[in-house]
Amino acid sequence: ESANPLKDPPIEWFSYEPDKWLSKYGTSLITAAQLAFYMGFKEIYLLGCDLGFGLNSHHFDSNYNLGGHMARNKLDDTMTSAHVLIRKASLEAGVNVVNSTRGGYLEVHPRLSLEDVIK
């Protein structure tokens, strides 16, 4: 039985050298994470990473179009998988990635409330 990349994406899908190549897997946030790692950030706080597309929530832009090729729950699965990859890379690189989003469905990263972050 082969590994399911949606459950366990290979670390090779994350670039520690975005000046040479950049992964765009799963969500635009992976691009930001790769750049932040490369720039030397050791703490990254996520805001607004709520997911929930499969639960009838909507993108902040009412014109957002999935192109009809991906069911909303599959979009959540793919974005969650990208966060699993970010988590893997953060553990390997010693980067602390924390989810400070209020609510939401992303539970891959440890959580810390925004109020506690800004104290």
C-alpha cells in the first residue's frame, strides 16, 4: 500500500531554497511559509486560516471561483495537507508555527490566542 500524499505529503514538496525553486502545493500560504523560513523567521503566527470550505462557508471574495474542478471539501483536504507539510518542515527547521486564528477548522499547528500573542 502506497502512502497517501494528502495525509502525509513528502517533505520534498517544501522548498527551503525558494530562490532556486518554490512549491505552490495546496494553498498560497505555503509560498509565504517557504519565504518566511528562507528569510530566517523562527516564529510564524497564522491569522485567518480557518478552512471550512466544505461546510458552506465562503471565501472573503464573493467572486472566488474554484473553476468547477474541485469540490469544496477536497479543497479543505488539500489545504490541510499543505499545512501538514508546513508543520513537518517547521519541526525539521526549528520554526515555531502557531495558529492564532479565532475559531476555524485548522488544527494542524498548535494554537495560541491572538490576545496572548500580542501581550
